[in-house]
Amino acid sequence: MDLTLSTREAAGRTVIAVGGEIDVYTAPKLRDTITELVAAGNYRLVVDMEGVSFLDSTGLGVLVGGLKKVRAHDGGLELICSQDRLLKIFKITGLAKVFTIHSTVDAALA
């Protein structure tokens, strides 16, 4: 399955809507998008993962790398995720303590 990405501005943040599978083959596309956004001066990112059907360690690495990039500019990267199977991955890896995870876009932008 492919990875779909779309970005939009909302409430002073850049929302990246992600759909499909984030794995070793598709993760570079997400990494490149985050890198381009940071290079363009977008340091407050929200990654909407509601459309993500699969996430592996490569995808987790991209998210952590993105967080490091925005933090270097005093920014932040928050996640939107309400799917139990993805939340479980964040909890098991300890990344639930690293990322701020919201259940909806509205909650993230509030």
C-alpha cells in the first residue's frame, strides 16, 4: 500500500495528514516532507495518523527524527492517533511519553 501525505495550515500549525502504511519503503517520503517543512520555517507540526493502517520501526524513527528537527528550532511535533493498535506501539516503545498524542485534530489545535 502506498503512503499519502497532505499538508495544511491551521491555528498556527502545519497539519500533515498521513494515510496508508508507514514502513521501510514509504517512511522516506514522510521524512522528506517533514524535512522540507522544517527547512521552510514550519516548526510546529501536527501529524494526523488517523489514516495510517500500519507503522513499523522505520516510521517511528522518522517521527522521532522529525521531533528532533523541530525541537532544534524550539518547535514541537504532536501526533493525532486514536487507533488502539498504533497507540499500543507508542506505549510499548516508550514514545507515548516523548510525543504529545491527541485523539482528534481539534484537540491538537486547541
